[in-house]
Amino acid sequence: MLRWLSGGVDRLTPEAGEYIFTSAEGESKNLFWGVHSMKRQSAIGFVLLALGLGGSWLGAQGQKATVILAGRLFDGKSDRLLSNQLIVIQGDRIAEVGPAGSITIPAGAQEIDLRNATVLPGLIEGHNHMFKIGDHPGAGADASVPLVIEPGTPFSAPYSTLLASVNARLDLESGFTTARDLSSGGTADVDLRNAINEGIIPGPRMRVATEGLRGSIAGPRYFHLVDSPYEGRKQVRIQLKNGADFIKIYAAGIRANPALGYGAPTMTLEEEQAIVDEAHRQGVRVACTAHAGVAVRQSIEAGCDSLELVTDIDAESVRMVVEKGIFMTFGLTITKIQAKSQNFPMAELSKASFQRAVKAGVKIAFSVNATGAHGKQAGPYHGEEAVEFATMVEYGMTPLQAIRSATSVGAENIGWGDRVGSIEKGKFADFVGVSGNPAIDVTELERVKFVMKGGQIVRNDFAGSGASLGRK
């Protein structure tokens, strides 16, 4: 495992051409000149440094303790905020948390003063597409279509991955320290996830689906077509071999199929059941985009772990979801935007379905389905996902319910309830900080001023510099 020496360097230019890296044990140092002499990870790191996407993020951090003094703290699980709390961080984990007077500050600890702020767990985006690039020049008419593996487009996989790295950075800086990518870059999402994990580029912790699965011509063209239960099982194994953390099924589109009607499934029940069964046999979860109608009921029967971007669900299906402990995501804001810009008829149905689910006690995970960082707005941009909180509250959630959807509930949805989503001893030191009280005004989360991921400060506007990830 290689890591970069920080050496106080914030940027490297192509002209410099110097790359210094060391083994994790620090036993040897090697100097390389030119991109072609380096391994792939080092070359990517150089490119991103030259673009200003790396910087101090690449520096190895010391292991001395860090202490956060929090004026207000939401732990991600409770129904109230706590006052005057202290968080002790050792490495990338939370070592202790509790009232300031009850915890001894370790000698030599770095202190971060957030006594005038509210500290929350790092936020979790449950339905992300890092490779959605918006209306980038050359993207074509459909601004929501990722173009990593689309034939006949001007985008290569490396270029699209660079654009995705911009989206990852924007998401992280806005407070989303964890994201679940529901297929948008083929297997390139694995490379993006791994580059983030290796510290080569900044971004959220990621869970990825590689290629999604569909059962008809309906659905994204970059999803793999499944035409039998056998093929479904085979594709589960292929995607897991390629590095997937979970399986994504495109079970039904939003708009009606002229031949089959609104909410028609893209695959048979037997095909969907085979996919779910094989995934569960391999110990991974299955997310099913089932917007409405028969497809929702079929995905419930098939055993899907989450129903994604639901726009129309009836009371009986909601009852079944609660009974089986299935999670749901909605993407309310993008539906509102599309209803205005595309004469899209689903906004009111989506609102009613969300309210039905909230009232019934469905486990709703925060999701946005953001578009890219460039140009035309087909939905919320990356880096602006927090606008979804206000829509959730507008439609009937309390602010803390909405925040829990992006913290403890969101963590459980992606299978990481033991790692992220709450401020507890042993979990990753992922935090966001805002000036006001989001339990009163949830739009405070649209103005995040402090972000920490794994014990490393991503941004701290409270310090007065407004700097983030090496930006000056």
C-alpha cells in the first residue's frame, strides 16, 4: 500500500514532474520523473494534483488525538440536540464522546472550537450517481445520461471519471461523507471508490453497484440486459467479481410503457427473484428502482432490500414495506424540478406517496439522484443535495426525521450501521458543522461550514479561512 508524502506541498504542476512516494512503513523513498514511469495510482494522483483536486488531502496524518468542542450536537439517532459536548478522535475513529465536563482532553490534542456551532454526523447520500455530468458540452439532449460506456459519444472513460471526481469532491465539501452510487459509470465507479479510499482524490466513502441490471429495453442503456433467471444469477456474480458492493435492479421506469401500461416491470418475477436470491446468498443487498404500480409490488415480493425513487405506492404496498422492513428512497426535489421543466406528471403522486410512507413509519433513506456539476439543471446538482431536506420537511417530516434519514437510517440502508451515521465510540470520525440549529431550520444543512472525514478536516469555515481540501 503506497501513500504520498505530504511535504507541505499543496499543488504539483505538470512542469515539476516530481513524484515522491513511500511505503506505508516509511522504509524507502523513490523519486520518479514523468507520468509514464509511475504506477497507475501515482499517475492519477499527479493528474489530480495538477488539476488542484488533490493537495493537502494526500498528506499522511499523524496519530495524535483531536478534540472537537461542540456547542450543540446531534448524535444521529436521538430526538433532540445535546449541549456542550466533547468528541475525542484518535486516528480516523471516535474514541470518546460525552458532556465536556466528563471527558479529559488528552495531552497534546489538537482542539477544534465549534462551541458556536451544531455538530452532526457526516451526511449519507443514499441514491447517488457520481458519473452524471449534466449538460456538459457534447452530452447530448438527455442531461441525466452518464456517458462512460455509451457508444458514439465524445466522452472516454478516463475523461468521464475525471468529471466524476469533481462531483465526488463537491459532495464531500458540502457535507456528504458517504455515498451509495447506484450505477452510472459501469465498473469505473469501482476505480473512483478505490482512489478515494487510497487517498488519491477527495470524496465520500462510497458503496458502488458497477453495472445495474434491467430486463427490457426500458431503463438506462448502460445497464446490463437480463433475459432469464440464469442470466440474472450470472450477472450478480459478474458484478460482484468486478467489485460491486451491492446489486442494482432497474425494475420499472417512471413513464408508462405503451404496451404494458404505467409502472410495468422490466423483468419477470422469476428473474428478479433469482437476482435477489443470488445476491443475498453472496451476502450483499439489492436496491430496486421501482417507481410505481405493479413493479413496486413485484420488487417487494422478490425480496428487494430497498425501493428506489418511488413515485407512486398504494397503502397496501406501504403496509408490506413496513412489515418486511424494506427501505425506501424518493428523490422529491428532482421530481419537482422535472415536473416544471418537462411537463412531468408525477410530482403530486410522489408527494402523496412520501406522506403515506412517513405516516406508516417506513424507513426512508435520504436520496437526491443528483445531476452533474455542469450546465442545464435536470435535478439538484452535486454539491447541492442538501436542498432535499427542505422538501422532505415541506412534505411532512420533522427536521430531525429528515436528518436521521441521512444519518442513522441512511447508514442502516447501505449496510454500514456499524461504521457511520451516528456519533458513537468506535465509528468513523465523520462530522459536519453548521452555524444555526438544523432541528429548527433544516436549511442550515445547505450552508455547511465544517466537514471532517475520518479525522481529517475537509473544510473549516469557522476558522476564518474558508479553505477546503488545500484550496486557498
